[in-house]
Amino acid sequence: MDLKNSQILITGGTGSLGKELISKLINNPDKRAKRIVIYSRDELKQWELMQIYSPEKYPELRFFLGDIRDKERLVTALEGIDIVIHTAALKQVPAAEYNPMEFIKTNVIGSDNIIQASNLVGVKRVIALSTDKASAPANLYGATKLCSDKLFIAANSLSV
């Protein structure tokens, strides 16, 4: 797929991986997309990124506040998007053990929302990130990421 003519949405776009992806996509002329939507629920981190990537200098960047737990908001954000890069997740192992439902809502249900919303609006490609913790999980975080992986694998057979 030609990135230059693509419209890309990055979930968790203000996280460490999301910021690195933005940098790679913006600073490489061969990969500079038509539009890059940074989708995250953290307005402060979005504002901080806007200080680095001003809308005047980087008109292809859009900042979209939203949570992957909110399927309606995702549907709105995904309109016209060709590629989703799904990096959003709760990741802290101790926090998962203390707040299991929050990790399930974000890492499992949020991933399912990405799949459903992407199918609904006709997104061409979804790239979901995983973790080594999903292989033979020993904690809740790994288990939620394993569930997320299984959802994306199952969705592949539905979208073929």
C-alpha cells in the first residue's frame, strides 16, 4: 500500500510508539501520508505534540481526542481512513492486577471496537501491535493482549 496517498489513524498516537511512528512518517518523504490522525484520550499529550508538530508546518497531521472504548467516536474518527495502526493499550502489569476490568475494557473491548468500527467504515488495513507478554501469558496484561491478538486474527477471516 502506498503510504504517500494514504490516510492513516494511529490509536494511542501520543504514546511512546505512536510518537515514534509520527516522527518516522513525517520525516521520511517516501512515507509522508496524505493525512495522519493522532487518536488518543490525552489532551495534554496532544497539545504537547502540537507544539512539536505545528499545524502550519505539518498540515497533514490531525489531532482527534477519543478513547478506543467509545465505538461511536471511533467510527467518526475512522471516516476516510485507509490504514489504522493500533498502538493504544494499557500496559502496566501491576496496574492490571489491581484494575483488571479497566485492562479488559481497553485492551480487549477497545480492540474489538477498532475491528468493528474499521469494518463498518471500510478501512482497508489494520495493523495491531502485540507484545511478547501475550505468548503464554503469566499475568492479566498478557492475557488481555492475547485476547486482543485472537480478536484480530479472527477478524482477518471475516474481512477476506
